[in-house]
Amino acid sequence: MLRLVNVPEKERIVSLRGLALLLGCLLVLLSPPATAQVSDGMRDGEEYAPVVLDGVELFRVRGMIVAPAEERAEDIVARIEAEAADPAVQPSAITARELDFGTGIFSGERLMFRIVDADAELEQVSRGWLAEMITERVRTAIIQYRAERGSTHLLRGLGLALAATLAMGVLTLLVQGSCRRLQRLITSKSDALHGIVEQRSFHVLTPKSLLALLLGLVGFVRWIILALALYAYLAFTLVLFPWTRRLADDALELFVDPIHTVGLAILGYLPKFVFLVIIILIARFVLRGARLFFQAIETRRITLGGFDHDWAMPTFRIVRVGIIVFTIVMAYPYVPGAGSAALQGMSIFLGLILSLGSSSIIANVIAGYSMYYRRTFRVGDYVQVAGQVGEVVDVRLLVTHVRTAKNENVAIPNSLILGTEVINYSVYARDRGLIVSARVGIGYDVAWQEVERLLLEAASRVPGALKQPAPFVLECGLGDFAVAYEINIYSRQANDMPHLTADLQRHILDVFNESGVPIMTPAYIADPPEPKLAPVQGRAAPPEGLAPA
């Protein structure tokens, strides 16, 4: 037969239960989660519920056809409370008697509830032994119910609660004061610590951010301490009174169960986490090796037949994306929550957003890589693309930046470049020289040999013109009133083409004016009586600072 402690000892245990709960939190964190003390539960597929009076579980009952387990447990608790509240009922009047259907627990001649075979099967004992144990527990519960509502017990609980409240207030003041002093100390020492921390953090932390980080850490620790103290205070004070004891038990479960669950989840995830770290480390090692390999190709330390060194970094970006995607595929099964409905739904949503909103982005990215492998241009080339003429200053995955002769930065989408013609003035300028030309119309009264001589003389005065290959003149057309001549010079300065053209035209004007050959065609009515030439003072050298480049 089960023996229970006597009433005085029980009362002493109740008064110290708050402290026991606080110490028991550590044990609960390391113990497996409890599944018996719940409002209702399942065992071997059958429903059961505990009978709890003032936060103490007396026994458990199973559900029946006429009443579910929880409803049956609530009815038994109400009947026990009614008997305990009646001072005329003596605890010794609680007895067990055999009935036609089960064993009845009586209070005098009143039937309180029944114990059936299903209840005995739940505890795996005989029905008679279970009825005797329950009878004894009900008697003790009635005695304890009345004792805990006595004036002596309530006054003692009130005194302990007031003492705990005072201790909580003092602790709060101490924690607040200590944290404020620590924050003032950190503020005064932040400048001295900044130099060391900034150097070791690779200049990531600034004085302001370092100070905010340390002060925030102190504030976080303060709130953690106060939260733990508040929980201990509530657990101690609530357990002192029978009406609030159930709240203390619920608070313990509310606070400990999530920590226990999270702790077990972290311990269970450790093997997967180790595997995930290994995958990431291997991927990082492979990425670093690939970067070194393609950097060696870019700097021509490694040469691959048919592989241009300008393709090195674009190819590395493609390889990097492939390695990252492969790493994600390998690591996905080991990510927390992998395979859950929430993560799958999020993946579908992100895929839909990307498919709807990234068509132009993907087109520009593909076009950007296509330009690399087509060798359309490179950074520093002087090009004409999409109606813009200028120097290529940056080539990105989505756009290409061109700086015009007016120092304008024009961003051109790569998909537009892929679909239009591109004139690259720098490709042949490096080896064969770029041809810069200018056209003039001279009347038929001037011999073409003289015109060619004058044009070649003007070309020889251009500083940026190459001697070899030599400049040459082309007769481009016989018009109604004039012959169209084109002077062509070679230069390797493709980026300076506008200045070269302007310089060439300046010298053409000077040479023809000096020779007395007017340039007044192709549109005129009749020859003037005198040649239309610029005056001599008009042919003076340009002011300093405005001379042609």
C-alpha cells in the first residue's frame, strides 16, 4: 500500500516549493520532456487525463464512452473540492466500495466517482489496489486543501511573498546601478580600446559603432538577468498560494519547455551541422583555388591554347556560380527546416518572383558574358555603340559604361549592345593604326596634284599622325562644282580621335589659306572676283592653352 507523508511535513515542503522549482529548472533542461502531466494525452492510442487539485496531480483516468477523459477528470476535481469545502465532511469518511460496475469512492454515503478496469490498466495495477491508493490520496488532498486555506498558512505565504518582493526590488536596483556604472566605464574607456579593436577588426569598427556595440551588450545582459530574476520571483511567490500554484506550474512549463526543446534540437542537429561546415569549407577551398587559377591566366602566368586572357575573370564568375549552386544542392538536405512545407512554399514563391521579374536581367547577364567571348570590346577601347561614341570605362553583367568626348557617363544595357552593331576604333589601332580622315571640296580650276600636295602637307603637320604607314589622299567624287578629296592619316591614339580630326582640319585650313586655294565648294553660283581667303592675322597661332592636343 502506498504511504503518503503526513500533513505538517507536507506543509513545510509546500512553503519551500518555490525554491525547489528554481533549482529544478537545471535538471529539467537535462531530462527528457515530460509527457504525463498534461491536460490530456494519449497512451497506446487511448485518451487519458490527470486529476489535478491545487496544482498537484492525484491520479489519472481514462476516457469512457459517456464522458471524455478531460471532462471526467474535471468532474472528479469538482466533486473533491466540494467535499473539501464542506467542513462537516471528515477525511476518514472517504472510503472505497465495490460496485456492480467498478469500484466507487464514497464520502460517507455519497458516491463521488468510480474507478473502472480501464483506469487500473492505465497504471498497470489491480483495480482494488488502485482504489485504495486513490482513497488515501483523496483524504490527504482534502486535509491539505483545508490547511492551505487556513489563516496561518496564508499569513506565512504573504510574509514570504513580501520578502521575495523586497528582494526582487533590491536586486533590480543593484542590477540597474551596476549596469549604469559599467556603461559609464565603457564610455570613458572607449577611445583607448578603439585603436586596438579597429586594428584587429580590419578597420570595420568605428568609435561610434564600437561604443554602441558594448553598451548594447551590457543592456542585453541586464535584461537577461532581470528576466531570470522575475521568473524566479514569480515561481516562488505563485507557489505559496493554492489559487496561483497552477500558474506557477504553467509558467515553469512555458519557460523551460521551449529551452528544453531548442536544446534537444541543437544537440540533434550537431552531426548535420558538422557535415554542413565541412561542405562549406570544401567549397571555399575550391573557390579559392579556382580564383588563383584564373588570376594566373589573366596575368599570363598560365597560357591555354585558344583561351584569351581577357576571358579569365568572366569565366571564373561562371565557374563560381556553378560551384555555389552545386554547394547549395549538396548542403540543402542538412539545412534546418529542409523539406518542410514552409521552406518549400518559400522556394516556390521566390522562384515565381524570379521567373516573372528577372527576364530582362537574365537577358542582360547573358549578353554581358556573350560580349566577353565575342571579343566585342574591352575596358579602355574607343567605340561607337547604340548611337554613343566614347571610351569603355567599365563592363558589368547588366550594363556597360561609356565615357563620351564630353565626359558623360552613359550606361548602355548589354542586351541592347548585343542586338546592335558596335564599331571598335581601338582593335586595329594597336597594331596597324587607326585611320582618321577629313573631306574637302575643291573646284575644278585647281589641279588634283596640287590639292593632294596641300592635303599631304597638312597631314604632315598633325602631331599624332604616323609617318609609317604614310598618309594618303583619295578622290571620292566628281561633283557638279567641285572634286571631293579625302585625306587619311594613321594614328594609334584611338581615344584621341576627336582631337586628331579637329587638328587635321585646322591644318588643312591653314595650308590652303597659305597657298591661296579657297575652299568654297561644293555650293556656289559663280567664281568671286577675288579668292575668299582668311586674312593673315586670322591665321595666327591659337592662344596658349587652346592649342590642339
